Amino acid sequence: MKKQLRIGLDVVLVLLLAMALIAYTADSSQDKGDTGSTFAADRADRADELDDIEEELEDADGTRAEDDDSEESDSEGEDDSDSDSGSGGGSITLEYGGLDSDSGGLSVSAKAMIKDLGLFEKAVESVENRYRLDRDIGVIIGDLPENNEVFVANGPAYYPNVDAIVFPWNFMRTTYDVLEEEAASSDEAMKFTAQSLQYVLYHEFAHVLIDQLDLAVTGREEDAADQFATLLAMETGGPLGAYATGIVFTELEGDSPPSMEAYMDEHSFGKQRMVSSLCYIYGAAEVSGEGGSEEISNYIGDRAPRCASEFEQMASSWTRILEPHRIDSADQESE
């Protein structure tokens, strides 16, 4: 497929992204009352460690506040409701780095506009409003520092040793470039890009929950994280983000036969991840009575008849695992 004209692409990219985000958010049946809430930034327990990270990130935007009163109350003990629920009062802080320089294939203006969209804020809020975390988590949108020994992944990743998720700017540009080749139009590419970026952040939050809450996982954690991301994406109105992300990973893998290293990787292959997510989406539609898409059914082939039971098993398992840690459940227990 021919590429679209690249004149002023970074600005066009963000404008279309804004339109796509507004469109699919309006269609969502969940979180209709969401607003851009501010997120608490009390991370005193690991301030020194995260300060070192900020020094490595270029021109980090925003400050990390330290609430002395909150720190004192944390040292004296949680309130009764937190103690009863077995979970702490960890919060999520979202920060942007590298906003004042062109990098990662994005200009300063493009980065600023992406930040103003609230794309990642919505994803953070979706998690923070649903689940209780034991520790504070930082989400850092920025460039990976060169020759660092902390952030070793090439793309978005959760680093439990510093309680942080790092989401590089260049991954956003890569995602758009891949989807632009596959989509029928620029509008479709932007819609898929918006949903894909949120899906990937949900995936990383799954690793956070598994780590902090010591959740039971049988099988590969990466597959479990894909399941959680697909479920939350369906709840928040962006289920096709799973499909779009599968396209990106499949394209990045290339057409060459997989190497032995690829088989040893903890991730499933891109096409496997895409098909599994589509199966869950199709199965959810079947279970709800809406009926699965014929297009998806044709794509996943003989697996389609089993997708309803696969979805029910997966959704039921995650519901049981996370039920003790949901904010609404914990609040009910404390009453």
C-alpha cells in the first residue's frame, strides 16, 4: 500500500490521533464520566532511586512532590479499610521527559500535542480507579538514555527494581508507521495507533499487578499480560488495540523464519498474540449475544467455535484473581 504524504507528518499524526481518540472514547460504554484527574505523586519511599532515573532522562517535565504528612501516616500504619483489604494505597504518577527536544521521530510540538491529548492519562486512570496497588508506580514517557544500565528494553517495559514503567517516544512513531502501511486510511491508522498505545500500557500494568499483588500465574506471564490488556481494553472502549498491536509486533518480527533465540523468547509470536486477542474479542461478542464478527471468524478460522469458552475461562480467571484487589470490592469489605 502506498504511503501517505509525509509533509508535516508529525503534526498531522497528532491531529488525527486526537480525532480518533475522541471518536472511540465517545463510543465506549464504560468510563463515560472520566475526566482528566490529577494523579498523586507521593513516592517518598523510593525518591532517591527515582531521582537517579530522572537525571538520566532528558529534560524530564514535571516534578515529583513529596507529601510529608502522607509519608508520616504511611510509617504509622494504613487506615482500617486498607488493612482489611490486604492492599496498600499505592498511587500512579505519570511524567513526560524529553519534551523540549526533537527525538524518537517526533518533534517538540508533536510531543506536546500528544501529551495534551490525555491518551496515557486515560489509561492510567482506568487502572488506578479499579485496583489497589501496594506501592507507588511511576509511568515515564520519554527517551531511553544512552548507555544506561537500568532501562535495557528497546520498547515499553516495566522495571520492578525501580517501580517504573518506561514508554519510549520512538515506539509511538514506530507503531504509527507500521499501522499506516496496513490501514485503509490515515484516520484508521490513527484510530488503531491510539488504541494500540493504550493497550501496550495496559499490558505493562498487568506486569505491575502481577508483581505487586503476587498474583498467581500459570503459563507465560507475557501471555497473561496480553489477556489482562485485552480485557481492560474491551472495558474501556478500545478492543482493537490488541489486534493493532499484534500487527505491529508481527511486522517488526519480519518474514524470515524465526531464529532459535525467537523461540526461546518469553513472548509469543506477533501473529499468535494477535489471533489470541481476536479470539477473545470474538468470544466476548458471542457470549454477550451480539454475535462475533464474520471477518474475525474468517481470520481465526477453526478456532472461532472455541473462542466463547476460551473467553469465559480467561475472563472468569482474571475476575477471581483480581477481585480481592478491586477498589469497589475492598470498599465493600471495609464497610
